[in-house]
Amino acid sequence: MILTEKYKLFISDSKIDNYLLSHEHPVGRHKAKVLKRYGFDLSIKNLFIRKIRQLVNEHKVNHVEKNEFGIKFIVDGIIISKKKVKLSLRTVWMVLKNTEIATLITIYPLN
């Protein structure tokens, strides 16, 4: 299943600004460091978001997990960085009960 065939995607600015591309967040800074090596930083945040959306539109869900809050989906795929380098990513999404919106929870590099 392609996640976007059933759910709308939501990627919060805060998740990108204060976590995934933040060099100050205690956990996110490690991800930000790796993403920076591939050319992704806050100066091209919108490109990064488009690449995440593209990944989810082009790759099937490879894991589904239900819990008391809703359903968690994992979608793995490859994006091409601004530096024209392939970056393999795992994206994690949550669809809360009684909603049709998949919210980005986290991303982490697989290479």
C-alpha cells in the first residue's frame, strides 16, 4: 500500500525546524549532522519536505503497527540529495484513531 492512497500527509514545521534539521536538539542533532552531509539543512527546508513527500508517494508501506493511539506506518525509500547523492531513509508516520491524516513522527538515514 502507498500511504498517500489512503491518508493525507502532515509534516509539521516544528518537526523539521526543531528536530530533524536542528543541530541543537539532543536527539535530532545527530540526524541533522548526517542530513547536512547530504546537503540538507534549514536553508532548503522546503526541498527536504518535498523529497520526503516524494519518497512516501513512490514507496510502499513496509511495516504497520497498531497501538492504543492509532496506526504507525513505516515507509523506507531513497531520495536524491541536492548534491545528487542517494540517501536511503526510513520515515515513520502516525495516523491517530478516527483521522485520515498521517503525521510524520521521525526520519532516520539507513545508509
